[in-house]
Amino acid sequence: MEHTAIIGIGMTTIEAQKPRDTFADMAWEAVTRALADAGIGFDDIDNVITTSNDFWDGRTISCMAVSDASGARHKNVSCVEGDGTFGAFYGLCRILSGAYGTTLVTAHSKGSESVSSLITNAAFDPLTDRALGLDALTAAAIQANMYMHRTGTTPEEAALVSVKNHGNARHNSYAQLPMEITVQDVLTSEMVADPLHKLDCSPVSDGCCAIILASEARARTIGRKPVWVKGVAFCSDAYYLGDRNLAEAPALIEAARKAYAQAGIANPTAEIQVAEVYDAFGFQELMWIEAMGLCGTERAGKLLADGRFGIRDRLAVNPSGGLLSGHPVIAAGLIRMAEVVRQLRGEAGAYQVDGARMGVAHGINGICGQSHCVWVLGSEQ
Amino acid sequence: MGKRRVAIVGTGQTLHRSHRPDVNGQELIHEAVRIALADAGLTIADIDAVVIGNMDHFEGINAVDCWSVDGTGGTMKPVIKLTTGGTTGSTLAIGGVHLVASGMFDRVLIVGWEKNSESDTTGAITTAFDPVWDRLVFAGAISGLAAEAQAYMARYGATDRDAARVAVRDRRHACNNPHAQLRKPITIEDVLASPMLADPIHLLDVCPRTDGACAVIMACEGVAEKLTPVPDWIWATANRHTYTYLGDVNWGELDSMSEAAQELFAKAGIREPRKEIDVIELYQPYSFAGIIWIEDMGLVERGKGAEYIWSGATDMGGELPINPSGGVIACNPIGATGLIRCAEAALQIMGKAEARQVPDAKIAVSTGFGGCMWTDMLLHGRKKPDF
């Protein structure tokens, strides 16, 4: 793959509710911050990809709400529906194709204006599954039980993910839920879908993120602090929950394998210093980092209980606080990318991972992570 | 435009009907995919990635990229969803071009689909517009089109009879297309006597609602030539989604088309589009657009669209046939509609358009329309692009 880079990032704070902001207001804030971060103007943006979801926005053609605020009016523009990591992938392809030198990618949603249960229930097949009342939460509970049964991961170990990530968020001024909590706090919080307690679950959030991708030539001329794309791949599992082994994530294993191969990474545990993964639920962080090969042959829950994956560890996982500390869907994966960029630039302040040179960002689409996108980013070309 | 040249090597369309109760969405998608794979001489194992799109609120299914894998064959493959409203189909085609041109994938399957029979089309489209400024007073598909037609008529004196001539053309062309939903010719009097929906638009001026899917397979140079003797090479793409608010629109002209067309033709080195282009598949959701938008595309001078239509130049056998397939007025599974324009243009270039073939078509244009008066465009050629 040819060299490409991320030359700008911008995001809104993640909040439970942004009653003062429309979708366009949030997009404008994130986009102008990304442009300022890159030190460029709209004239330097060759084309635009927005990322949104009609269900979450309660609007058909949800991209229409943000195209002007993204400066797309006189440019080529398109819209990906799904997680921001997928939007960024299409944005990257438009550069790799040779058609454009830079792509502005945005992703937004306002969970506060949505009913998560109804919206995620609508992802189930209307003829076969939907009437069962499954949604993202109850399906994740099934997955959690299957994963814990397969691996022997305990509720205490899963709870440690929440303890770690909410703790990390105390250093991140963009995070919604910085908290100092204990395993006991997690396990005594309300049981929302067995075995998931309230504090095992990410919150409902509003937010928007924007990043600017550039070709090598443009990154060299206008990029002040480029972070390089080393590899990226995505893959979808089967659809029906009954057709999948929910306790494993073959699509993530495949996406990570491809992305590492592009990046020339043979041993991810040794070569990656920071991972921002899609921890919509505590146990999922453990499941995803195992599938991404970040635990070798060990069990993620055991390693975490042994004190691994903190900001000071040789592999930090979700040093920003992750989605457990703020989860604007659609924007979530793009925020993971922006956070890895911060780490690789050495600009993460109190949650900076020492010596971060190679990082991985992860986004998902669908129920229980049916489809995964993995980005490997590096500080060196 | 690209680092790698890209061509269409196969297309597939379902039986398009107002209702397809015999299939669910996945089965409808599968029908188009199976035909496209056979057309390209490929199996699903040969496909490196899937691009899919529709309009969520028409079927009420969230995360269609994930839900549809049993229809697309996308299980354990990269699957991505693009959606931009009416332009979804053309957006998908442009997406496929860039995915292949990027070098990341050699063979990409592109699928657009809609089961409009399951939807409240206008109800869903209404929600596209800003809830404070536009939605209560000026929403749905037809109100904006009526405003455009009125503005154009006021400026240039065109009539609903002029527009009816366009509807008559497309419905006559549709009789040659086995995939078209409405294959019955109509007269100008039929159009003018049909119910008035939104002045000056009559029922027979506008597109129907359709269940259908379209699949297109694109491949990179080196692969494409081995799959088909005459690949449809994509020379250029361009689009503009100019407006967010209906109140901002420059009614009576399609700004997005003017800008996109200029970029498209400049990229492909087209100087005299009317002479150099052999056939156009225009995403023309209502008849007046057949007059107005050919001006925006730069084919004729401002105000001369109707005269050009009456001359017969855009009929089959004319100087520049438009919509040999019968176009959107004869068939409109919305998420597929723009991709059908692309597939029909490909069939023309590949010489596979059968009864609707424009003889010796070498350069074709396909377009998409949607959103807030938006335009997508692709330029197709029989010759390999020389860049």
C-alpha cells in the first residue's frame, strides 16, 4: 500500500446530551478543529466523506444534515453509513485511487435524541429475529455469557475493564464519564442484562469527530505532524446470531491479520504500544484484544487482573477511557483513530503512553461486532 | 483519474415490479448478485469486497450492510455501506470505482436495492429535511421538483406539454427493456389527463415505486480484459451535493449538475459533450428534468431544452438518445435506481443492450439525482482511458 497519513484531527467533547448543538453544529466544531489542528483551510480539502446513520439521526439521508457544515458544497462528497472507521476507509481509498490528495472524514451521532433499544432492535431481521425483542444490549449479554463460558473469564475480570477505562478517562478532558470506581462498584451496579451490570456498559452519548487524510505528497507539503497509515482492513462475519460463534470473533481475527500483514507486523504484542478498541461493553475489550492478537496465547482477563494494559503498561488499551467513558456511535471508531493519533504524536498529556510508535484503532458495525475495521497507525513512515 | 484503471465487467438486474411479495430483501439482492456473477463469469469466491446501499427508512432495517450478507455473499469479506438518498445507486458506483482504483481490491461487487412496496416513501423522504426550517412546509420528493418546474416554466415559458413529450419518450423506450416495470406506451394526452399531483406535475410525469435490485461487478485493468471482450471503462466520476436546505436552492437550474458535468467532462477531455457522447442514462425522476437538466449538463443552451426534446434528438435513433432503458419514469427501486443507470450505460458500451442498444455506443454518461437537488455522474467509454 502506498504511504498515506492522518494530518489533522478534531472532535467535540463527548457528552450525555448536547441540547444546544444540532448535527451541523457538532460537525462544524469538529471540522474546524481538525482544520486548525492540521494548520490548513477548506481550500486544502480535496473531497469529503461524512459518516452517519439514518436510524440514529431519525432522518432519511442523514448525511444531508452535515454536508454544508463539512465544507462539501463545491467538492466531491460521499457518505458511509456505519462506524467512522469504515468512513475513513473509503476516504483513504479515494486518496489511494489517485483521484484526490486529501480527504476530510467526519462522523457524528446524538444518542440523546434516540432510543437505543428500538434502533438496535431494527438491526434484527424483521421476519425472524426482531419480534424476540433483542437489541444491542441483550445480544451483547448473550455474547458475554458465551465468551465467559468459553474462556473462563470471570465477572470480576470483566469489571476491571470498566475500572481501568473510567479511571483513564479522568485524564481526558473530552471524556463523558471520568470516574474512580472499584470492581465492587461495577458488580453491585444495577443488573441490566445478565451478566452485564450498568457499569459494564457504555453510556448514551452525543459527539462528532473529524480527521483529515492525505497522500504522501500532500502530507509532506502541508502536514505539520503526520501520523502514517501502516495498514487497514475490514471484514464481516455471518448475520444471524445462530449462524455465528458469538464467543469468538473470526471477522476481527481476519481484519487484524490483513492489517498487520500490510503494516509488516509479525508480532503485535511486541510491536504495538497502544490500542484503542471498541469497548461498548467491558468484556468486549477483552474479547477484541484477544482476537487482535494482542494477548499472545494468554487470556486477556487474566492479564488485566495481573495489572496489564494500563497507561504505563508496554501495551496500553484504551488509555483515553474508551467507549465506556463516552460512546457516540458512528463517531466512536473515528474517535479511536484520533486518540491513537494523539498518542503517536505524543500529545495525549496525562494519558500519554510512553514511547508510543505504533498503535491500532478498531471500529465495529452490526450486532455483537459482526463487522470489524482495524487501522494500524505509526509515528514513522 | 485513477492509479489503476477500472471497468465494469458484469451487471445483474432483478425482475423489477411494484410488489415482489415472492422474495424478502436478502432474496431480492441475491437474485441480482447471482445474475451479475454469471454475467461476469465469476463466482462469489472471486469477489474481494462488497459495496451495498439503499435507503434505511424504506424497509426499516438498520445496518443493512450486516443484515444483507446472506444475499450479497459478503460473509467473511469486507462489506461497506454507502447511502446518500436518491443518489445512493450512483454513489455506490462511484464507491466501487474508487475501491478498485485504490489497489486494495481487484474485483468488487456493488449492490443497490429497494423494496419500496414495504415503505411509506414520502413519509420517509420528508424526514430528510431539517425539522425546524424545511420539514413542516416544504418536504417530500415532489414538492421540490414542482418548485423547480415552476421556476423553469416562469423563466423560459416551457409548458407541461413539453414535459409530457419527455415522459412519452421514456415510456416508449421502456417497451424495449425487459427489466423495466412500466412497459406500456403512453401519449401526451394521457400524461396531461392524468391526476395533478403537485402543479405542474401530473401522475404520468413522475417515477413509480418499485421493488428491485441491481448488481454491478467492477474489476481492475489486467483482470477486466480477461473477463469480458468489451469491458466498460470508467473514465471519470464527479458529484456535487450542493445544498443542505431547500430554501438555499437556485430553483429552475440544477447547480449540482452544472458543476459536476463541467468537472466530469474536463477530467475525461470531453469538449463538445453533445457531439462526443453517444448515449445518456439520466436519473430523471420526473419529466421536466428531461428538459431542464440537459441544459445544466451543457448539451443545449439555456431555455432550449424543450426544443431539443421535440426535435427527436434524444429519442432512439436520434442524435443523442437519452434513457434507452426507459429511465426512472418507467422503473424506480430507489436505492438501485442510480446503479441501474450505471449498469444500463455499461450494457450500451459493452454492446449487450439488445433491443435498446444504441448502435456503436462508444461514450456514455450515467447520472444520479437525490437529496437536496444533488447530482452524481460517471463517464463510461469503450476505449481504455488514456491516462
